Amino acid sequence: MFFRAAWSLVLRKGRLGVRGIHSPEGTAHSKGKMPPYTNYHAQRSYPMPDEPFCTDLNAEQRALKEKEKGSWTQLSQAEKVALYRLQFHETFAEMNRHSNEWKTVMGGVFFFCGFTALLIWWQRVYVFPKKPVTLTDEWKAQQLQRILDMKGNPVQGLASQWDYEKKEWKK
């Protein structure tokens, strides 16, 4: 409760105004944008960013921007490309090119799968105890023979499928 009262007092005194806290420029103490590339966000689904890629221009770039206001037939191809690079960071072809990031991801996946397999093998060899006797094939065969000898569940169970005269399974 005390914290809320103190915080509202700070807001009223004007040290940190609500407008400063929630400003679109960032924090209340920001001194403007960081040159030259800020708030630039372009992607394939939103190719026209709100701001140009390069905002702080040198003398040569400013002269090119002035020349841009005139006829575009007087601009060379290199100047058109330079103007494009001032406005946008990448072309659509550069945005659409494939990256090799999938190789890194798949390498990481295979590494961790291999490490997990190695860990499971180590646990089976050194950590887990040996299989109990009741899981061996000999024990299972003896258990089945015991059930058949006792004629367990002769109506619908295993004993109903066993032919006691021929000593084999019914067909």
C-alpha cells in the first residue's frame, strides 16, 4: 500500500510522467532515436516500413535525395539502386533467399537425440538392474504350461484353445 502511494506521488510531482513512461519513443529518459537505423522493420508480409532504412544522411546522400526530386530519367542505374538502399534494407529476392539455419537446427536435434540415446544405453548397462527371472522365456513357457495343466478358464481362456489329447493348440 505504501509503495502505491509513493509511486503516485512520484508521478504527480512530475519526475516521471505517465506520458514519459508510455511514450512511443521508449523510456522516459530517452534522448530521441539512435542514428542511423531505428524503428525500421521490413519483412515479406509487411514490405513497406514506416520509416526509411537510413535516416541520417551524409552530404552525398542528401545530394542524391535532392536529385531524386527531379526527373528519374536523368538518374543512372547505380543512383537508383543507391536511392533504393537508402529507403529499404533488402530487396524481395534477398528477403526470400534461403538461409542455412535449418542445418544448424537439424544438427542440434541430431546431437541431442544421439546424446539421449547414449544416456539411455549407459543407464541400461550401468544403472538399471538385470531383468527379473519372471521375464525370461523359460519362465514364461513354464507359466503357460502351468496354466494349461491347471485347466485355467476352460470355457473362453487359454485352456479352451489347447487340445489336451494331441498336446497342441487347436486350429
